Amino acid sequence: MHKLEFYTVKISDIIIETPIIKRFFLTFDSPIIFQAGQFIILKFEGLKHQFDTRSYSIADFTCSNILEICISLKDEGAATPILFEKKIGEELCSSLPQGRFVITEEAVLKPLFFICTGTGVAPFRSMIKELLLYKFFTKSINLYFGCRTREDILYFEEFKLLMKTYPNFKYFPILSREKWEGETGYVHPYYLKELENKPDALFYLCGWTTMLKETRDNLKAIGYERKDIKVEFYD
Ligand SMILES: Cc1cc2nc3c(=O)[nH]c(=O)nc-3n(C[C@H](O)[C@H](O)[C@H](O)COP(=O)(O)OP(=O)(O)OC[C@H]3O[C@@H](n4cnc5c(N)ncnc54)[C@H](O)[C@@H]3O)c2cc1C
């Protein structure tokens, strides 16, 4: 296995998205290459935990040497409380983009279903923007995003704008703990309804294990094969 190299990156901006979610913009010294869907690994000095690294999906690519990550605070966690204390101008230690959770050649031939909760939407934001804005993808793209309350919806205005601009993009934000004018409950019944006639489709799932395993079981139960279900586990 090759040894991971780390680079000093500067925090060039921070957006407080919700009380427990921050978007960090990291600037590398020189341009980097990445594929939509990949993640970086941050290394922490003296972390009180078995491992001193944490992975974060790249949520956007604004410039050839700046990338965005979107992090949710885990109060009892080892790394996120440290990250949430960081200020603009401070430095972090990052790997180059990693991972194979990317749009494959077969993916550009099929309708796509992206299913996630919380910050699991990060890699999908990169992928969906790349597909719509740069790859002129014309098959359907369906994004199912679950979170608790309206305040927790990430990139809401941006996804609504994409939906308005690109008729092949369908966006389903679903709230589990608040009534609103949109969908409520858990994500599962919503994508299952869309799949009633079992259309040809490819699935990307991202986030925390429990929801992803339930989703994968649901998809297998209605006849989709494991090879058509790509998963990125955050834990
Ligand atoms: C490929 C990959 C990409 C990732 N991308 C992101 C990302 O874009 N944004 C992001 O916020 N996190 C992401 N993570 C999770 C991240 O790496 C850390 O696990 C998370 O930030 C918690 O770190 P911590 O040190 O504060 O908590 P830890 O001390 O590591 O937490 C202890 C335990 O809690 C679990 N856990 C942590 N957060 C949650 C949560 N919100 N819900 C349920 N269980 C949780 C951990 O898996 C661990 O088992 C990603 C993980 C992987 C593997």
C-alpha cells in the first residue's frame, strides 16, 4: 500500500451553515486534480483517539486549488470539536483527493439515484453539478436528501435552482422531525415509490451505516443487484 502524503492547506473561508454544520474552504499551495465524489483525509496532531486522521467528502470544486468540505459537529467526537474551533487563515494537514466513489463510465448511461442524509450530500453536490453543468447529462438525476428539520437542509437554494434550470434533475428534501410544505418522514418510501416499475437505474448512497444498509436492503428486495448500488460509508 502506498504511503499517504500530507500537505499544509490554509482555511480560506468558513460558512456557518447550521448550528452544527460548517463549510470549510481549503486552499492548497498549487493546483490539484480531483474527481467529483472523492474525499480528502485530514491529519490531526495529538488527537485523543486511536486514529489521527478523518475523511471528508469534497462538496464542491470552486477553483483549481480550492476545495470545500462540509462537516457536522459531533459533540463527543475527537476531531470535529477541534475543527469547529478553527478560524479563517489557520492551517490544516490534508491528503490529496482519494477514493473510487465517483461517476463511472456506466453511470453516464443510466438514470441516477442519489440517496443520503445530512452531510452525506457532500459528494453528490460535486457529482450533480459536474453532471449537469459540465457533462450535459440528460438522463434523469434524482436526489433524496433526509434530515431532521428545515434548518438542517443543506444547499437548499442551490439544489432548487438546479431543479428549476435542469428538468432532468429531481430533488426531494425530506424532513423527519418537522412538518413543512415539503415531504416528511424518512427517505425510503419516496425513492421506493419512484422505483415501482423498476426502471433501469444506478444508485449512489452516502452517509452513516444504518440508513445506508436499510436503503441497500430495500433496493435488493425489489430486485436491484449489488453492482448497481455504490455506497460510501462515513463510519
Ligand atoms: C469517506 C468518508 C467521507 C466522509 N465525509 C464526511 C463529510 O463530508 N462530512 C462529515 O461531517 N463527516 C464525514 N465523514 C465522517 C468523518 O470522517 C468523521 O467520522 C466525523 O467527522 C466524526 O469525527 P470525530 O473525530 O469528531 O468523531 P469520532 O471521535 O470519530 O466519533 C466516534 C464515532 O461516532 C461516529 N460518528 C461520527 N459522526 C457521526 C454522525 N454524524 N452520525 C452518526 N455517527 C457518527 C464515528 O463513525 C465513530 O464511530 C466521512 C467519513 C468517511 C469514511
